[in-house]
Amino acid sequence: MRLIGAGARSGGEVAELATALTLPNLITVLRFLGVPLFVWLITQQAYGAAVITLVVMGSTDWVDGYVARRLNQVSVVGKWLDPVADRTALIVVAVTFVIAGIAPAWLVWTIVIPDVILIINALVLFRGPLHLPVITVGKIRTALLLVGAPLLLLHRVEGYEQEWLLILAEAVLAAGCVLHLVAFFAYFRAAHRTYRLQQAGKQSCPS
């Protein structure tokens, strides 16, 4: 069974829908709504409920893609909305973890700084956001971070304070951060490659 690209139907490319009113986009929006709920639960030190919220948020990252491919509901909006939801969730969760003393500061810097550089890079080159196709490394990175975060938080839940759980969570998060940097360099190079192609196209067009 495939985890990446699961639900895809055979028969070639699927036409992208122009409408934003699709079931996968609704699931993505629900992931957005889970972010403030998670922050509120952490402020209340309701760690058990926060773990469940993170698990649901992480699972929807796979579910919305599966549903989109399975029901032929891949949309133009969904192709940029899903990565934005992922980035928002990862950044807010990382910042919340560090502020609450759950995770070390390197988690925030490793996740936030590369994303800020990519945003600034896109603004400088394209005067706006650049929506690049999600690469496999990026998907694995997101999966590791969305698995490692609940494991790290689970260590705060009464009855789950085992040292091995903390070590496992930190190892998964560290692996996710390494792949985050790998994905950053890949997206950075892809952005500059896209810019060069656009400039070459403009120069080749007759005035």
C-alpha cells in the first residue's frame, strides 16, 4: 500500500478543479481550525487533549490528499492551500512548544528561518508568493514532524513520562528538521530555476 500518493487513480493526469468547494479543501480548513485549538489546550496544560488534536491534524494532512485523488477533487486552490496549512501548523506548533518549554529553541529556528528565507526569496524574485509542487522529501519531512510533535507532547501526559519516549520523539523531530533543511535547499534552487526560465522566456519573446 502506498502512503505517498495513495488514492491516485490509474489513467494519467487528473484535471484540476477551479472551484474551492471540495471535500479535501474542507478537511484542510479543519486542519487550520485545529491550530488555535491546540494552542489553547497547551495554555490550559491539557496535554492529553492536545496530543489528540495534533494526531487529528497530522492525519488530515494525509487524508485530504487521499480524498482529493480518490474522488478526483484535486483543485487549484487545494494545491496551494494544503502546503500553507502544513507550514502554518508546523510553525505554530514549534513556537508553542518552545514557549511552553516542551521543546528546545533549535526546533523553532530550524523550521522558521528556512521558511522566512523562502518567503523573502519569492518576494524578491517574483514580487509575490511562489507555489512550487510539493516534493517527496517535503512530504516525508512533514510526516516526521507531525509524528514527532505528538510523541514529544505525549511525554508530558501523566503515565507516559518514560525516557525512551522522549528519546524517540527527539530523534524523529531531529530527522524531520534535517529533511526540512534538505527540502529548503531544494525549494530554494527550484525557485531560482523557475526565475531563470521566466527571464529567458521574456528575453526570447519579440518586443
